[in-house]
Amino acid sequence: MNQAEVYFDFVKRFTHLIKKNPHLITTTLSNIFTMRLIGNKTHGDLAEIGVSEFINQFMYDFKSTHVGKDLYRAKKHEEDIRITNEILNIDFTISLKAYGDGPLQLSTDKNFQLFPKLKKHGKNITDAKIIRSIFADPAFAEFGNINVLPLIYDEKQKRCNILVFDFDKARRNIDRITFEQVGKGRKHPVFRLYDASGNYICEIRYGDASANALQRGLWTHTKNALSYFTSATGGWIDYSENRVLVSLFSHALISTAKRHQKALEELKRDIEEQKNKSTLK
């Protein structure tokens, strides 16, 4: 198995687990999105820890490690969680995203190469050979090499959909790449990728030094490119806020490690009870 195959095997197993035990992911997502009560971006960082622990506790044959922010600047690739398939003894990484229902960044373009490469080929690229050559270019090497696991949430309706973008399908179906000027809510132009039916797939956002480095790179739109996603949760699942968790955090921050250990023991007992009530294989 190559990296992509190993990742999609993991997604298949992850999806199966959720289908058999929806309460496990509902509890986890409720706790993750409760963190938005603490801060608008807090949930994203804690989602990495939460999903990593979810894998360790509930997915037999897989071992997960949260990479951590201390390595962020030195990381060669975008990764938040490192996973080992213990049956195959193969490691792979996941880039976890927590985004609202709409635009979704699939990868950054730290060296701002993607947009300039496309610009060299004009504003309307339709030649199949040129399109293939573009994606064979080292600048586009990350297209499909990043295992993105997005937690897409709708805060108003308190629901989440874990959507996985199908890079292979996208690459196969690209029929036209079109330069589009600044539009509504957009400061910089983009190159948008479409399939033969005219369906939107994804886009490359403006990439020179004047653009926000966090906004550059490969993006898509969950509402406009649904046919290029598969849902690990089988569609939207409802979550609820757990305000007890916020209180737990506030008290934990001013209590001692000794008491944290006691609380941890109780939490571990709760996790074991969840396992005993679930079908994990």
C-alpha cells in the first residue's frame, strides 16, 4: 500500500467505527466544539489532541501521536497527527482542519510557487497535456500528498460533518483551469479548477509576497464541491455544548497536578465504560 491507500484504509475504518458507534464521535465533537466558548480558535488546536486520543482509545490496530506546535516551524509537510497502522507497520500523517461550512484550505503554499506556475500557461488552460505537466511539476507535488481530515461545522445548527477531499478523483477530472479576477469578498485573483461538466473542484489562491501567507495555496469550497468529498460521519451529526467541560478546565488551571492525576484516573474509567458499551471491531 502507498501512503494514499493507507490513509483511505484508515478513513474507511474510521467511518465504520462511527457508523457502529455514533455516540463516541458525538461526545468527542461536542467536547471539541464546546471549546469555542473559551476562544474562537481554541477548538482547532484541541481538536488535534482530541482526535488523536480518539484514535488511540477506540481504533484498534492504530496508534496516534499529536505532533505538537513546538515542531510546527520545522515540519517539512503539513501534519498535526502521526498515525501508525500497527498491522502493516506503516506510518502516515494527518493534517486536521476545523472550518466552518464553506471555504476550506487544503494546503498552504509557503514558497508561493503554485499561482506563478499556473500564470505562465495563460488564463484559460484546457490542453490535457499541459494540465498533466502542471501536476507533474515539483511545485504541485503536495497535491494529493497531504492527508486532510476536515471537521466542518455549522455553529448555528450545532452540527458537524467530517469530510474527506478526494484528491485522486480531483486530479483525474480536472478539465479546465481558469484565471478569475477579484470578485465579491476576494482581494486577490484565483485560478479555479473545473471538471468536464463545468463543476467547480478547487482553486489556487494568489501567491506572491503581498498575499497573506496563511491564505495562499490550495482551497476548495465544501458547499460547491460536494461531489469531491466523502463523509466519514455519513453526513451531518448534531453536537451539543458541554458547559461542565468549561468549568472543569477553569478549575483544572488553578488546581495541582496531584488532583489532576485523580481526575485523570476517573476519566480513564469513563472511557473504559464507553468501550465496554461499544462495538469497536
